[in-house]
Amino acid sequence: MSHTVLLTLSLLLAVAMIGAAWITISVHRVATAMLAAGLVSLFASVMFLLLAAPDVAMTEAAIGSGLTTFLFFFVLGRVRGGSDD
């Protein structure tokens, strides 16, 4: 992959991560914020893959995006009895 394409993809991912992070802190619904936080983590794992760190990318995708998002929703369901704002 050429350096120009890699730089372009990295910049697009960085902008997408910033956008998802902004959504995380600006929405009023907890479930939407948790999904956006999981999206930030997923974008980070793709960024790690572009930076030639596949082991870190797999760990981030499995734990950061998958397990953490699942635990957030599990705890939200237990605390609120399944209801949202």
C-alpha cells in the first residue's frame, strides 16, 4: 500500500474517531453513547491494523470494542431494569 493511501486512510479514521468521540460526549441517551464509544474503539483497532500492529488491533477489537461494549450494556440492563433514558 502506498504511503499516500495509508496517510489518507489514517486521516479519515482519525476524523471518524473524533466524530464518534464527539457523539459519545454530546448525546443524551446512554445506549447511544455506549455504541459510539464502542465505535471509537473499533476505529482504533483498524488504525492499529494500518500501523502494522495486528496483535494490538485484535486485542483492541476483542476487548476494547467487543467485551467492554457488552459489559456496558449488561450493566445498564441490570441497573435500570432494561430501560433507557
